[in-house]
Amino acid sequence: MRYRARPAAAAACPSWIRDSNDSCVWGSLVVVSKEEAAEVLSLEGREVRVTHPNKPYFSKQAKLSKLDIVRCYLSIAPGALAGIQDRPLVLKRFVNGAEGEAFYQKRAPAERPAWLKTVTLSFPSGRTAEEVVVDDVAGLAWVVNLGCIELHPHPVRSGDLDHPDELRVDLDPGPGVGWADVRTVALEVKSFLEEMGLRGWPKTSGSRGIHVNVRIQPKWTFTDVRRAALALSRAIERRAPMLATSKWWKEERHGVFLDYNQNAKDRTTCSAYSVRPLPDARVSTPLHWHEVPECEPGDFTVLTLPARFAAIGDPHAGIDAAAGSLDQLLELAARDDAEGLGDAPWPPHFRKAEGEAPRVAPSRAKSAEKLAAGNSTGKAPRQKVPLIIVANSPNKQAALEGLERWKAKHAGIAGLLAADDVLIDSMRGRSSTWTRIRVNLRHVPEDLRPVQATPDPDEDPTREWRTQRASKKKE
């Protein structure tokens, strides 16, 4: 069992999938060259073609080809499969590699292996989609060949699509927030979960945050699980008010945001062992809790993870045996309701929920005087936040360059901004993401604040279909 000569793009990559005889370390893997343009992998009796295997998938820092990414996933396959097995997958495809634009594909490709399993999901919009379910190494290699550098499973099993078996705690640090604060908040989450009779399983997000997955009994609806996640987020905010926030609107946040809405139906996060599209090819890596206080996210990459996995195995190997109850978290949610907190904003494509706070950003809210005049709730009105949009683009780098042009034009004002006054939003379009950059002028004297001008660049890819949708509603 041998690989042919490794592609030049992978020359810097260690030989973590070959032994001293140049043989594959994944015992059931055989590679047969059918043609120059593809590699055919024989995986546990099934053949998977890796098209364009030499295509560079990472080139700015790590030097890795598509085949290198497939090989990495196969070398950690037991862990990677544990995070996605028997779960429908949203395909986030980087067909031009990690440095290219990605797009989301919910529906399973029409041309797919006959042995690949699918299930049909329904979404809040009323639409349905037949999604891929990956249960073995052949399926894993097949989706990675499609350009799925990241793996995005739903928190449900194929046999029960309405009751999640996982609560997901997403710790998302704001601009200027240090990694030490993220780790501190993660440890606070661990302690709180234990008080609620639950066990958390931490992993690096593969970017700047930490995810804590909680296996739960599949007996609650998505609405229940999200409600429990919101109660948890608010509890952590009360315990660590200087470090953590549960506020949905970015202009109201500080520190580490606990994104409770990752538990809403139709939302997915990258799974354990997902490769992330960062220049150093980081991997979302499961951790033991004793590793959290000293871990560094940059230590876990495509180049280092296979050796770690071979040495210590999967820190999350026992997660399926630790399913817990949401009863105590839901009791806490009921107490929050009784104290007047009510629901918090949902993602924008969801219907407004009963008891939900106004789904409008503070920067777009009416003035405090107008709100107070019509306010019958007894709650203090929100103050309008002075935000302006400086860039919209499907290309993040182009948006960042627009921000720099804005700063150069308003050099005196730019010097007054705090790190978290610049809000870089990854916006979801119909099948892809785009970048919006806003600036909060709260630290700029009112008489010096620039007015909203046309963003530079101003390339909102959703503007056309949003305009059409608004017109149809009027009709």
C-alpha cells in the first residue's frame, strides 16, 4: 500500500500518513492512481475519487494541497467521524481552497455515491432539503473532496430530526478580547454546567473562540434547547459581568459573547476536528478540561494534530455516554421569565417569537423620547447607538481595505475609537457569506461624528433579493 510521490505543494508537510516503508498508516486505505488528474482511494471496500489532488488548498502560510487535507482527515477519522456520524450535514464548500470564497449547500448533490445516506430536513422557512449524512471514512473523504474543509453537522441524529441531542455553547470573543479571557469564561461555563447536572466537552473553535458541547437526552425541542442555552448565557453574564455577555446586538456587547442562537433550528457550527480556513490551517480541537488553562489555539493545526491524535486519542471519546437533562436549565429559564427578562432576539430569518424583545438593533431604534412616549411595558427604553456602515463586500479583504481608506480619511476620529468600536460582521446570504464593517461613534463627540455616506465598497449581495422580497410583501 503506497502513495505516489507527494505533490510539491505539500513538500513542507510531515509524513504523518506514511510509515518508514512509505506505506499508509490508515490500515484499510489503498491508493490507486487511475489517471494523473485524480487519486482513487479504496476505503473499507468503497472507492472515492479525489479530483485535482495537487490543487493548493492552503498557500499563504501552511502549504497544503487538497489531498493533504483528505489525508489529514483520514488520519484522525475516528475523532472526525464521532463529531458528524448519523447527523445531517450542511456542505460548506471551499472549491477554490481556504483562501477562496465559500458557499453553503444544504441539498445533497444530485451526483453522489449510491451508498451515501441522506435525510430530509424541514426548516423555519417552510422549505425542506435532502441533506448528506456521513457515517464512514468513505463518506468523510467524499465530502472533503467536494471542498468541505470544515464540517457543519446539525445537532440531531438522522432518526429524530426534531429533538437535538446536543446543546452547543459558543464562546465568541469580541474585538480586542484576549485568549486568556476566553479560557476564563470557558472554565466558568464548566463550573456552571456541573451545578446544572451537566458535563461540558471543550474544544477550540479553530479560530479565536472555544466551543463547549453538552450531550443531552433527545427529548426536548429546538425551542427548549435554545431557551436553556439563553438561560445559561445570562447566568454566565451575571457571574462574570466584566468578561461575558449574552447581548445579541454587537453594538451592545463586550468581552466574550455566549451565542445562544447557535442552538436555534437550522444553525450549525463546525464540528470537532474540523479544519478551519485560516492561513496556518488550524483545527477545531477537542481538549481535556485540564488543558484549557494553558492551551493556545495556534498549537492545533493540520501539521500537528495527527501526531497528537495518535498519542492521546480523542478527548471527547466518552461524550455519547454522558447525556444529561435540561430540567435545571429550563427551571432557570422560567425564573428569568418570571423576573421579566423574557426572550432574546432570534436570528433575522426566524419568525418573531412570543415574548421576544424588539428585533431591531439599538443603532436603528427610535430615539429614547419616542420610545418612552409609547412605552407601556415599564422597561427602560434603549438608547440609539451611533453606528455607520463603512464597507460591504463579498470579499472580506476588500471590505478591510475599505475600512483602512475610511480611517485614513477620518484620521482624527479613527484615533478616538476603541478596539470594539469596529464591528466586522460575517453576514449570511442565500448561499454564501459576505462582510459588513460598521463603526460605533460612541467615543466621538457628536459635533465631530461623520454622517452615513455610501460605503466603500458597497457590494451587498443580498440587496437585490431583499428589495424584491419587500416589493412582493407590499403587493
